[in-house]
Amino acid sequence: MEIRKLTVAAVEVLQRREPSGKTVTSVTVKPTRDDTGRISYEETALVTHHDGETQILSIRDTPLATALELHADDEAELGSVQTVVIPIPLPDVPPNNRVRCEEHDGMHIETVACRWPHNVTADGDEPQVGHPYRVTD
């Protein structure tokens, strides 16, 4: 199974959960074997945020669980089922979004390089955003 399909399913599951305000960089799911020897994936995933913090997320009865079962079947045919690390892409930067950030002086057009890639509370007409290489929030 293509990683793209797993990524789409993971993003869908992440959108359903209570938002933490932190960017998710990856979702990791480990394989498990039941008493009959059938290999599948665990019903929980480890969500990793941009700051290294992690949390456990239930994926039971979700599109991600379904996609992982198909992936496990494909992997089992190849001989082994490995831990899956699903990278979560950064959200797109809205075109012509004007911001102030810690990296650049004055108000400017937002880029991925000058912001934490998650929604930040706007400060009037000039929303403040952090820098992705500094822990500021």
C-alpha cells in the first residue's frame, strides 16, 4: 500500500480529535500478533508533535485502522509486518497571508519558513507567528 493512502487516513483521524494547537509531524503504529498468529496493527497510534511531545491516539474503527489492515495484508505477503511511521505534511501557507514573526522584521507575506505551521490566534490585522526552529509556544 502506498504511504500516501496511509497519510490521508491518518490526517482524517487527526482532524477528528481534540486539537492540541501543536503541529503533528508523524503517526507511528506498531504491529501486533494475536493468539492465532495473525499479524495486524495495534488499535492505538503514537502521535509525535513538532516539539517532540507525544501522545497516544485510539485509531479503533477509523479509516486509518482499515488502511493499516490492508497494509498489514500487503506486508505479510512480503514476509514481515513492520512498524509504520506515517509522516504528516505541513499545512499549506495561505496565499498573501500577512504576518509578523520572530525571524523577520515588520509585517510580511507568510512562508512555511517563518511560522509554526498551526493556527495561531490572530492579533488584529497582523497575526503573530512563531519560528519553526525555536520552541516558543
